[in-house]
Amino acid sequence: MERLSRHLLLVLCALWLIPVAQAASPSVTAVLSDSEAVVGQTVQLQIEVSGGGRGRPPAQVSVDGLQIRYTGESTQMTMRNFSTSYSVTYNYTILPERTGRFVIPPQTIDIGVSKLRTPELALNVTGSGGRGAGGRSGGPGQPAQDERLAFAEIVVPKQTAHVGEAVPIVVRIAFNARIPTQAVEEKPEIAAQGFTLQTFERRRQGQENINGQVYNVLTYKAAITPTRAGKLDLGPAQIHAAMAIPRQRGGGRSPFDLFNDPFFRDPFGAISETQEITVKSQPVTLEVKPLPTGAPSSFTGAVGTFTLGVEANPKHVQLGDPVTVKATVSGRGSFDRVSAPVLSDEQGWHKYPASGNFKKDDEVGISGSKTFEMVVSPNEKKTALPPLLFSFFDPLKEKYTTLQSPAILLAVEGGSVLATTAPPANSSSNSATPARAAPANDLLPQLNTLSRGGESFAPLFLRRDFWLLQLLPLALVLALAAWQWRRARRADLRAGRRAQWQREADELVRKLRRGQPGEPDYFGSASRVVQLRTAMKADCEPGTVDAESATRVFSLDQEHAVRLRELFAANDELRYSGSGNGAGRAVTINREAMMETIERLRS
């Protein structure tokens, strides 16, 4: 029995260690407890390392005008769905010595062979006692800060940002540790008009001593992205909770006065009642700057600092064969605005919409890498895939940057090849050694030649060379008949295909007019009608028809050409990138105008 218990314990330990071994790669984040302070007022700096082992924090952080001291560390282990995450938080206390705007540079954290860098943080220090946004909420009649039931605050590491820039935020909810908290909502609510707000990450709980009072603090992390310029208010943030509030034994006293009553210090004599409370923070004001003018043509709204890596396979293809291009954009910024890089020269290439996959390196998705896979096919003979371009706005340098990948060598083969004419069947006689010409004064060879030519008086139709000569016109007649038969067959096949295409196009048009099919069905049917009608007019295969070729065959004006391009682009997105990716473009297309354009395609 003892041996069985020992084996069971070993198995449980192994199962517990497996998720630890499968932990994610280490990542680092850093936040300030407040982005504003006054001279002499301390601010907390927290550097959190998760997904890896214990790191080596910077022993000293030097910023002129700030006293920054290391105050210790705390660890936390969380299990979710049999997966274990481990994090270490390094705490620093910052004491401002003078007013101004101070920048805490990125710090390097060594974890084994990995070197992680924290983001740059900004702290504004004023000389007055007033606090800016992000402070702890108070109110008229509220007890002293060290006696409050609970409070909330929003921590934003910077006061200015640009449109489209991803900014990390932290919402802290603190409950007085002396009062039992029975229930708390899973996540806080926050007013974020003018921002896009990512979903809050899981909460983390710990205890802190704030102004001499112990609080149970819940921490929620997220990222915001401003969508317009101006001074925008973020918050307030609020959360609902249920706490066991001590009852008053006499009138006119606050519940907080009972903390000093010996009766309530005795847990067996305490009398309390459960009350639902709403913990609410003050809003934070963020000044949002507009993006400057002069953006490059390849800019699609990405804001941050990024790098670009590109690879393509296969590198030896035929004309029209697909080439898979894999482009990876890595860095820190608003990855929801990162789109696939574009070809610097699209001449001679047909490209399909790219599919993207994002892998975040931190909790809120500001750092990470986004990998795009797109398919291109050469329409002409090419020696290289042209460079890919990716543009973004760098908020630190406050300027646009365009990354360009190197050209990738390719070998593209294929195309029309002229057939060589086969030599005639009797060509072997041309290679025979010609008879030696007899001299004019040589009579004997001439007599021998005459005697060989007249050695037989057999009828012509019995001669072998006569029938051999008849094979040539017979072969020509047979070849002509075969050509005529093949031509007629091709005409019949072409006529049959045209009739089949016509029936299919008419049926699809009736289907489009009758009802309102789903998105993939509608754009696939409309694109097929364009391909069928273009193929009937240009005598080509429908599968080779795109928006440009249809515009050229029917000599469409600019307006209808743009509609066809939008139609084919929406259909490609729905086919190659999934219905979710194509829904945005599909909604913007006017279907009545699209049907008008399709009706113009008449052979």
C-alpha cells in the first residue's frame, strides 16, 4: 500500500511538471503605478517577467532627477486548463526630485541566454499637490485613504499618443483586507469612447500596503488604440463586488469607526451584513496627436516599430504556377492595423489575398509577430520576385518608415514554343552519297546508265517506284481530311462549350436576380458570370479571366472597371482568406450597380 501511494505521488508530480515544461517563451512588461506625480511623491515601477525562469533585474536604473531604488520582488504561479504560467514581478520605488517630464529608458532583463527589453516609460512631475488623471478615486464624505472600503485606478504609462498607436493600460481594484470580500465581477467595465479596447487579460491578485493599510489588489491589463485625435477621456473604470460590511451598534457612526472597537476586533463577536458596492475610478485624459501627412502609398495604418522578413517557395516554377510568399512582421505596436506587405512591382504577377496569423509575445498583444501567407503566380517569365514593401508610422521618431525586403531569385519557365516540322519519310535518300558525275568525255558510264534505265519494259503500274510516289498525295489527302475533321470537331466542341457557358451564365444571372444569396455564393456567382461572358467574347478559358482582362475585352470605362476589380477582390478574399476576412469588403459593394455592370458584358 505504501509503494502504491508513492507511485501515485510520483505520477501526480509528473503531470504537474508537464505544463511547467511546456510554458511559453519568456516575455517582459513594465508599467508605472501613475504617469503623473508631484515632487516628493513616490511612484511604483513594476517590471514583470512571465513565461520563463527567474531573471536578473537591473540593479540600478539611472534617470537624472529621479531617485529609483529596488524594493524587492514577488512571484505568482497560475494554472489554467492544466497549463501553468509562472511570473516574477520586480518592484522599484521612484522619488521625483524636481519637476519636468522624465523618460525611463528600456531596461535589459537577462533570462538564461535570452535578453529581454522593457518598453520606454514617461513620468510627468509637477510642483503642486494636484494629481492628474489616473489617481485613486475619492469623493466627498469618503473616509481617509487608509480607511476606504475599496478604490480603483487606471494606470497609463504615457499622456500623449498618436492615432492608431497601441498603449498598454492597467486597471487596479483594491479592497480593504480587513473587510471580507465575498464576490467580485470577473472583469471591470471601462468607458473608452474614441478608443478600441482589447479584452482584459486574466486578473492577478496580491496584497499591498498603501498608506499604512493592507489592501487586496486585483490587477487587469489591456491595450487601447485611439481612433481619433484630440483630448480623449479614458474611463472611468468600475467593477461590482459584494463585501461583508460591519454593522453599526450606535447611530451616527461610520462603519469605519468600528475598526477601532474591540468588539469587532474579535472575529467571534463581529456582526456584519453583505452589501453590494460599485468601485469606480477617475477617468484618465490622453492627448492624441493626428498622424502627419505625406504617408507612403504602402501605408495601411500600422503604428509602432517593426521589422520585416520574407521568404518564397518554390523557386522553380512554370508560367501560371503558384508561389507561396511568407512575410513576417515583428515588433511592437498596433498589430490589428498591420496588413500584408505589398509587391513593389506587380507587373506580370497575379496575386491573391493574404491570410494572417498573429502570435503575441506579451499579455496584451502589443509585442509579437504577424505572419502573412499569400499566393502569387507569374504571368510572364521572371527572374526574381520583386521586393515587398511594408510601411508604418514610428511614434518614437514621429515619422513614416518603409521596409523593403530583398528580391528573391526565381526561375520561371514555360510559354508558347513553335513546333518543328518533321522531316519527310524519304528524307533518308537526301543523305545518301550522290553519284559521282561522269566526265563529259567519258562514254562508257553514259552507256551503262542508259542500259540500266531501259533494262525493263514492264507497265508503269507494276513498278514499285510508281506506287511509292502515289503514297505522297495519299498522305496529303489523309492529312487534309484529318485536319478538316479535327477542325470541325473543334468547332463543334467550341460551339458546345459556348452553349454550355451561355446556359450557365443565364442560370447564374437568374439566380442573382431572384433572391439574396449568402456572401460567398453571391460573389462567386457574379465573378463566374463575368468570366463566362468574357470567355465567350474572347474565345478563351473562363478560369483565365480576371477583372483587367474583362475590362480590356469589353472596353469598359473607369467606373465599371473599378466595380469589376472590387468584385474579384471580394471573391478572392472569401475563397482564399475565409468568409470572415472577406465580409468587410463585401458589405461596401453596391449590388445593384454591380448587376448593371454585368449587364454591359454582352458579346
